[in-house]
Amino acid sequence: MERPVVAGVDGSETGLAALDWAVDEAERCALPLRIVHASLWERYEEVVTDPAEDQPPEQSIAEGIVAAAAERARLRAPGVEVTAVVRPDDPGSALLQEGRDAALVVVGNRGRGEFTGLLLGSVSLVVAARSSCPVVVVRGDRYTRDAGHGRVLLGIGAYDVDSPAVRFAFREAALRDAELDVVRAWRRPSLLGGSHLSPGGDAVETDGGDERRASDLLDKALDALVREHPQVRVRRVTVEGAPHRVLVQRSAAADLLVVGARRRDALVGLELGRVAHRALHHAECPVAIVPQYPPQAREDES
């Protein structure tokens, strides 16, 4: 059974943007689409036993949201298999549960009822930080999303050799016939010129070693997948600067930003890291957070 693309909807404009993105992704990947709306009305309303009685208003609203979303999806991509469900749970828990059997979970950057000044909603943050499958948070305005830059942006971290994030980015670039813009940011030890002080206080000349190491890491992270995907156009870039700032700046000219997030054996707190966290709050395009597990954790998951 094929794992679906799961779209979380809540009737908001950002939820509709996430739905449209999920529909397009399901069509690209030839996967089914599962539309999920979470509602807790069953916990607070008595069960209706008399068929003549009207439905509780919360139930009617929830069912209306998923019905409208399913209709929108079928009109947008008639060839995509669509299912829709209302889950009696809070949105974060419902989407995390759905993600266990999904290829991808897609959410808006901010849900209905949340303060408009928020850069990222609480549900989006929790799902991105804890999901066992990749999560796309749909950011950016409509013009940016519809621009069609033909570019997937991938940020490479220190642990991205043969990583799920790199494989995900190559797959997305191949599906979209897009250029893969791969970036490794690096920092100089000092901004005071050609030397810096070692921990012992001695002057040490900087000879470009940091940039060379960044370039070497790109080669290690990409070479095997470049051979596997010869049709993907890859641009390798090393940039001096803070990784989160570099990626946010470049996201304005990308259709998707892909970032890995390391997961630990025990689920404690939000497992994102600074780069992924900043990207989710400030990127100007949709952001894919791809979980990356230590070797033992991956074996336990399989």
C-alpha cells in the first residue's frame, strides 16, 4: 500500500495554501492524498442518538471543512486519489499520528485562530519538530509560491553525508525538473584579518582551510547521488556566513528549501536545531524538514 501525502486543513487561508501544495506534490509523486482535519468536538458534546436532532455545530463545521477541501483537491488534480477524515484529537497529535504511515505531511505556517503576527504557528512547529516522516511547512506569499523559480535549495550540515535530507532534495529536484542549489555555509574563526588566536593565545594564520573543508563536505554529501541522478542539474555553493541567514536569503529565489533535522533516541522537547528553526520562521518559500536519525534509531524504526 502506497504511503499518502497527508495535508492538514483547518479552513484557514494558510491551510488552503498547504492543501494546494500537497495536491500538487501528490500528483508529482503519483501518490494518494489524505486530507486530515482535527476536531475535539466529540469530547465536549454529548453523542447525538436521535437521528432527527441536528448535528452539533462543531461537527458540521469539521465535516464541512474536509468536504470542501476534498472537492478543492479533486478539482485541482482529478487524477489524484483523495480521502478525507475528521479525527477527534488535537491537530498536533493527529498529524503526528498520521505521519507514521505517510510519505509526507504538509501543513500551513499558521492555523486558524492564531495571532496574525506569529511567524509560525504552534501546530506547525510541533509537527515539524517531532514527525517521523518529512514535513513541509508552506511559507511565502502566493506570488512567491506560484513564481516557478525552477530551483530546489538544500542546506548541507555536518552530518549530511548519505542523509535522508539530501536524498529528499534530489528526488524533489528530479520530479520538478529543477536545478538543485546546494549550499554549505562556513565561518571564519576571526573577523580581524588573516590570523586569529588559538585557545592557547598563539596567532594562527587562516589559509582558506574552512572554505576547503566546506567544499570537501559538499563533495562527500553529493557525489554518490549525483551519479544516481545524472538528470538533476546541481549547483554547489560554499558561502561565508551564518547558515540560517544564508539559507533564508537564498530562499526568495527557490521553490522549496530542504533542511535536515537530527532526531535523538528519546523524544524530549522540539528536535529541530537552529538552522531548521530559523528557516521555519523566516524562509520566503515552503520549507521541508527531513528527520535524520542516528544509525541505531533508524534500525529501531524499520
